[in-house]
Amino acid sequence: MASLIAIAASQAGPAHSFMLGEVLADAARQLGHDLKLQVQSSLGTQGKLSPAELAQASAVIVAADAGAAVDRSALPAGRVLDVAPDAVFRDAGAVLRQALALAGAPASAPVAAAPVAAAAARPLKIVAITSCPTGVAHTFMAAEALEQGAKALGHQIQVETQGSVGAQNTLGAQAIDDADLVLIAADTQVDRSRFAGKRLHSSGTKAAIHDAQGLIAKAQAEAAVWGGEGAAAAAAAGSAVGAKPAGKVAATGPYKHLMTGVSFMLPFVVAGGLLIALAFALGGIYVYDDAHKGTLGWTLFQIGAKGGFALMVPALAGYIAFSIADRPGIAPGMIGGLLAGTVGAGFLGGIAAGFIAGYSVNALNRWIRLPRGLEGLKPVLILPLLGAAITGVAMMLVIGQPVAAIMAALTDWLKGMQTSSAVLLGITLGAMMAADMGGPINKAAYVFSTTLIASGVATPMAAAMAAGMVPPLGIALACRLFASRFTPDEREASKAAAVLGLAFITEGAIPYVARDPLRVIPACVLGSATAGALSMMWGIALQAPHGGVFVLAIPNAVNHVVLYALAILIGSVVTALALGAFKKKVVVAA
């Protein structure tokens, strides 16, 4: 066991300095080493270091901002490692290993194995959050898997689901305080401000669904104390700056940022699309004309088109930026998204604006350093102002017009497609919807289709939703037609799969895919591609991006209801027949 000393001195304020020290202390405990901590801040010096302790220390870590006044006269020569606070928050373990290498000590102490094993063996109190872009299937499947996994391991767990209807089973302050571990299984950005100082591990929802016990075990081993510069600023100045996770945390990446924007955008698309459909039902296809002004149909059209759809792209851009830069990114992102609509750049411009706003605000937050008393101005004044200026200039003077030209060409091409090319697009969208059952490929096809609704191109949305309904419906039908290919449990579960399919929840097919992916996925792709091709060939347009068969009852939500239902049915039959051909009979043990 090495004897380490850490001196934490941050110019961002006392809260930042204390959090910096705690991160280093926790990392030392995980590696099995003893660490003596001194915190220097405007409140004075906490944790006196004796000359003997300094002389006997294996290494001294000075975690301080450039320009911080740290007395180095008594520090042992050749055993001092200077690091920036950001390096500690990014990976405290790496900082400790670097200090130990400087002292010639091993990175981890063997004597720590027994306490760690004992800690791992005791029952834990876990709090968790699950969330997926649409807030429907993966959110609740991940929650159920975590609950079952924790129960099997003997742990207590409370899971908050952040679904399409808001947060359910919300974590209380007492539950968070009592928790030994925080686990976030989400494909969207989740606010972590409640968990400062707690050991936290994050992953996607699929990791929880496929192996919840393994994920919990991994979280026990790899979780790091959550905290960061933004959290400290928020604590010290009462600001709304979001914080970044401490230690090594799974990277989010552009896909997760895009999916966060999509999850917040969907309610605007759904509400706007259905209101427009109701307006057409009440006043006819030309209800938006001034001749109908003042009628209920005309009013509903204005609400849907100029309210719901007008906010769609700003919401998409704003919450992409939120995912990257937390709350200071929302205003620049939404302003950029609104400007994208102004210059005709559509959803492509909104996506670009969201990423420009998010990354620029994130960079500004890192680069701008203010005195402690002025730090609270960053999230409410400086970051939104500069972020909006950068994003706005980029949209108006640099990328707005080129993206608008691309968007116009794409829209004209889709509107003018002949039957053959429309069928090809339907096949492509259908195959993508069934390729990974709610994964990145599925979501790419879905986002492409939903965002085109606001441009007046609604046929891809019909193809995507029909294709997404086919896998669980086709599997449920195959369980009836080819019962010998499925186990009794699979046949029983097919009832639930059928309901999920009717509701356009493709994830109902996941349990069958997990058991036999090489046969089930090709069968589902065949059926979904068929449904997508038929939908495009028949020119079916859908104004609502979700809801399954339940939106068919709304007048004018779908222009050819009978043909649409027939496309879904044919696709389901194709999947069922393919499963009957591909799958082998189940051998029943004697």
C-alpha cells in the first residue's frame, strides 16, 4: 500500500476544491492505497500536513489551477505530480497511476482485494434511471431487467423510468442519499445533478436488457464518484450549469445526442400531425384556405402547422445541444433551429444547428475562466449569448443556404419519385426498421421519416411505421401457424408481442431475436421490406409518427386506410411464412 498526499486547490471556489479532493480520495481507495488530503480554498486550509508525512509520502499530487498559490517549499523533490483539475475529473485513476509510476510503486495494492471482495459481496442499495428516445419499449424493458437482475444478485433497487409520459417511480432525495450505487441505463441525455458525490455508472438500455446482472456487476467495479466543474459552479453560485461525470464514463457520441433531440421533438410532431389530420377531417383538404378562416377546422390546422410543426425543428436542435452542453446549450440550439426554418434548411439545418450550438457552448464553458464571484454569469448570460451568436452567424451566413438547397432537392426528389424508385425507398426503409429492432439502424430510418412530415412528405412515415409493426405481428402469426417451431413459453409470449406490434413497438420481437437471431432477423427483414414497398407503391401517406393501428381510426391520419392495413397484413404473413421455412422444429425432451 502506497502512502499518497493530494493537495487540491481550485480557483473556481471551495466547493470545487473539496470535490476535487474527494474524487482523488475515492480513486485511491479503489486502488487500495492510503491518501492524505489537504484542501486549499478561500475558506482556508483544511488538512494539515506534517513534515514527517511529506517526507514519507510515496508521491504528492498537486491538483491546482494555473496560477493557484500553492506552497511547494516543503514538498519532496522528484515525487511531485502537477495536474489540472480537469484531468482529475476526466480520469482520477489515471492520475493516481501516473503518480505511483513517478514513485516506482505498483498501481494497485494486493491487500485491497479482500476488502473490495467483501464490499462487492454485501447487498447494495441501488437507484437507477432508464430512458430511450421514444420513451416506450426500451425504457420499461431495461427497468424490468434491472429489477430482476438486482433481485437475483440480492441487491435492493429502485428504478425511475423517464418515458414518453414523463418520469415514473421518481427517485426521492432520501433514496438517493441512501444509495450505494447509481446506475443510468439510457440512450438519451439524463440530468445527473441529483447524484453529485455518489458512485455512478452509465450505459445504454441494451446493456441492461441483454445482461442486467452483468451490467450491475460492471457498475460495482467501474462506477466513479460523479462530480465536475459544472456541478461545483452550480453549488457555489446557484447556477444551472450541468456537470460532467467524474472518472471514466461511457462516451455519448453524436448518435446519443441526436436521439436525445428526437425524443424531445416527437411530442411536437405527434401533436402537430394529428391536429392537422383532424383539421382535414372537419374542413376538407383545403381547410387552411382563408375561406375557412374562423372555423374549428381552420383553427386546428393553425395550431398543428404553425404551432406544433413550427416548434419541431427548434426542439430537435435545442435538445441536441442540451445533450452535448447541458442546459446552457438549449437557448443557442433552439435559436439555431428556428433560424434553420427561416432560411429553409429544415430538419437537416436543425440537426446542424444543434451540434454547432452544443459543441460551441461546451467549448466556451471549458475555455472561459471567471473569478469565483462572477462564475454564476456563465450559464445565464455568457454561454447563451455567445453560443447563440456563433450558431446564428453560422446558420445565416455559412451553412444555412447550402443545407437549404440540399433539403429542397431532397424534398423535390421524394415528392416526384415514380413508382419504381418509391418501391426501392420503401424496401430500404422497411429493411432498416427490422434490422436491429429499435437500434441505431432502426432509429436512423425512423428519424428520416418523421422529420420529413413537416416538409409535406408523409409517405416515408407510413412505410416506416408499417415496417416497424411487422416483426412482432409476423412472429405472433408464425407462433399460430407453425407452433412446432416455437417453445410453449414463446407461443404464450406471442400474445404480448402481437399487442406491441399493433402499437408500433418493434421491440416486442427482441426476445425471439435474442434466441435465434440468424433465422428471425432475415425473416423480419423480408416482411418489413415487403410492407414498406407496398406502402410506398400505393402512395400511402401517414401524418402521425407513432401510434400503430390506433391512429387509423382518426380521419385523414392515413389517406388509404384499407390499403395500409393490407400492406401490414401482407408483410406480417411474409415474415410468418419465412419463419416457418427458416426455423427448425423444437425438440421436446422426453
